[in-house]
Amino acid sequence: MNLSSNSPIQRINTYPKYKETTLLLKEAAQIISKQYGVSVELLISRRFINHYVRWQQDKTAPLPEILTGWRKPLFEPLLLNR
């Protein structure tokens, strides 16, 4: 692994629409939590949010965890309607 790359590492909070996407995901988690009685902490974490934000910038990357597995049918309708 070459760590001496010339391209600087971009901080996640500088990604376009980071704040809006974070708020959207947190609101979606709140809605799902109330609807299904599942804790917000189980539904979403900072890591899941960051993975989704990065994926928004590079759709060739693997799908974020909130769009796979048991979370997919919960989050997908809310995220596709934005």
C-alpha cells in the first residue's frame, strides 16, 4: 500500500451535500424507528452515514449497508423518494 500519494485525503464533511444527506438519513431512521419499534442506534450509525455519503459520490463502489440486507426494504423507499 502506497501512502505517499499526491492527492490529499478529502474529509467526509467536505463532500457535497454532506450535511443534507446526514439529516435525511437521520430523519429516515427516526421514521423507521417509530414505525417498526426498532432503535435508531440499531438502524444507523455514523459509519453507515459516512459510507452512504461516499457512495453518493462514487456509485461504482459497493452499496452502503443501509441499502443492503434487512435495512434495504426499510430505507430504500424513503431514500428513493427524495
